[in-house]
Amino acid sequence: MSQSWADVIAGLTLRRGLLRAIAVLLIAALYPASGAIGNGTFEGVATCAGSTCHGRAEGNGAVVRQDEIATWQEPSSPSGAHSRAYAVLGGRRGQQIAASLGLGNAQSAPACLGCHATNAPTGQRGPKFTLTDGVGCESCHGPSGGTWLAEHYALPATHATNVAAGLAPLGNPKARANVCLDCHYGSAKPGQFVTHAMMAAGHPRISFELDLFSALQQHHNFDADYAARKGGASSVRVWAVGQAEAVRRSTSLFAQPKFAFEGAFPQFTFLDCHSCHRQITDGPNRKLTFETNPGRPIPFGNPPFNDENMIMLQAVAGALVPGEASAFQTAARDFHKAMGQGPGEARAAAQALSAKAGALSDALGARAYAGVDAFKVIGIIAGEATSPRFTDYAGSVQAVMAIDTLLNALVREGRITQGAAAGIRGDIARAYKAVEEPNAYRPADFRAALKSASTAIGRLQ
């Protein structure tokens, strides 16, 4: 089914409260996805911008849309955030963050350029390359010069031969997730890890959901031609693999001491921000904001690891690969428990959990998907086993994005009509409202709204 950018926006309309916040972050380009790979030459965006290539004003190409540059440059919508990534470093917020951290000019600071530009090595920059492009085509698709550029559009080239020549296989959810995660979560590469110090200086917190981020940056149609060249585009697969790779990435980084600690202190980037950033009052009667979370066996008062993606992965494992679900749940609980034992124990448990997440990613990427899968996942996310985990803001944000993503997939695939979905979106809107403002998060209201939406969706199966 062909899906235009207008279709995507229509499908996301009722995410307004949360999407507004996410879009602001994307527009500020503080969440760009720069994951350049390979050893070719980075030729720059101008190389792709010809009217017979990707520089048309209208998306009316015979094979690909050919208006990809226009989408990438869109001045006000999230789809143009990557093109604005370098420019925002020169804005007030970017310069304030850099000044607080002693980085000098943000537009030349390696700690910023790793994600706010296609920061190619000097020896790999072609004549049209410029840092001011921001996160350009080759940040995601890989360096084009000397590899796939000259061959990728001409017969007998195919997507498979282009990938073999070095084009990043972004049609593969696992490959796409890891390209995006380099900046949308962090990596071990230079300039691609957002520390707590950066967030204290003003950088937004890190969060990741592959299907939503893909929709906001989409510059192609999921039509018959796309399926013939790159295979089917299952939103459930993209979402599920994205959750698994996010868990694998976060825990694999945490397992490395150079990322897990900042001096004598833990690296708070990995922890649940809102477990600490809550209103503090001093009076005779306490106002307890903590809720016991059955998935986090940690000592009372300790800040927990941010497990928003773990909760989602546990749900999808129970729905789609139940044989792996118990082992993952045990590894996740052991990891949270180890956080209260010591650094060595926590890192060892992180490595074990990362391996389990990797196994789930492989299983989720390899399995076939049917229409019933989205119903199963939605039921488990809002079900009795998972719902008690939604005690904190971050995990709840992931949950409502998941329900919305999967409902949109059911509509797109013809499993649910637009009219039937419209009757459910009121409950989804209530769930979004509950997480619209972190300091006003209402767990009980959120869980009730999520359950109501899930029950209504289940009746349509």
C-alpha cells in the first residue's frame, strides 16, 4: 500500500501532546541519527541533489520518489530535522550547552559534531562535502564515493548489489536501528555519547522508538515497488526489533566502565531521569511519589536504570517469541537486582541482558508476521502482567507510543477500519495526556486509559 507523508501525519495526528515535544527535539536536531559506515568517500548532499536523482520538487519518480532532498530540507517539520542539525549548534541553546561544558564553539566541538553533522574523517571528504549540511544523506546511507554512487541507479543494479557495494541496508530493521541508535541513544564512536553532564547543561534526555522515528523521517512510499526491491515493511517488526536493539545498545554501553561511570559517580545517562527529578518538599507529612515496580528489585531510594525499552521488549517477547520471554525476564530482573549490589555485578548482569536482547532481536527479525501479531502485543502491553510496570514516566511514554504505532499498523494493513480506529483514539489521547508533562505524570490515570484502549482494540480482532 502506498503511504504518503500526508498519510503518515494523519496516522499520527492524535499524538499531538507527546509528538509536539518529540518534534521540538527533532527540529532542534538534538536527536539526529548519524551512523556513517564504510571506507568510501563522503561526497556530500549536493552530489545527490540533481533533478534526475533526488532533487525534484515533486515526488513523482518512476522508482523512488526523487524529492528526498526537499523532504530532508523541509524547514519546519520533523522531516527536515537532520538538515538543521549543524545549524542549531550555532543557536542560543547549542552555544549555552557548549559554554557550560567548556567545549568552545559548538559548531567545531567533536563532542557535538559526532551527531550533529556527517563528521567524516578529513581524508574521506569529497570536493562537495561540507559539515554545514548537518546530518546528510551519507550519515545514514553510508559513504557513496568509490562505492555505490555511480552504480546504484543504473541497470542491472539492484538493492542487493547496492548493499554489497556498501549502501547501508536500511530496509533491514536491525541495520536501521543500529544506524539510528548511534545518535538517538549513543555509541562508542567519537562524539556519539550524550552524558548526564550534557543533559545537565541543557541537552534533551535520550529516548528511542524506531518505528516512530522512521515515520517522522520517512521520505519514501511503502508501495509494491518498495516491497519488490527491499521486502515487506512490517511496522510490528520494525517496532519490535527497534526495542530489542535499544536494550542491547544501552546495556552493552553500560557494561563498559568508561561509559558506566563519570569519575566516582555512575553515569546518570543510563538511569531513569524522573526517579530523581521530582519535586522535593520538606515538611511533617511526606508526599511519596515512588511506586513499587515488580520488574525492578532494587533497594528503596536507589535510582533505577531506565528500563522503558526493556518493558516493551518483555511484552513483545511474551507475544511473539514466548520461548525466549522467561529467560529475558529473568535476565532483566537480575540486572536490576545487580544495580543494588555493586559495579562489577551490574556490568556482568548488563552483558548477560545484552546477549538476551540480541537473541530476541535476531528472532524478531527472522520470524514471519501476521495481522494477529499486533493484537497480541497490544494485549500484553496493557495486560495484567505488564501494566504494573508503568510506574514511571519514561516507560509509560514508550507504552502509549507502542499502542498508537501498532493501531496505525492495523489500520494500514486493513485489519481495522479508519472509523473503528477513530472510536479508540480518545482513549489513546487520554493516555498521551497523562504523559504530556513529566512533572504531572499520573500513573493510575495512564494505566486506566491504556487498558481501555487495549480492550477496545481487542474487541475488533
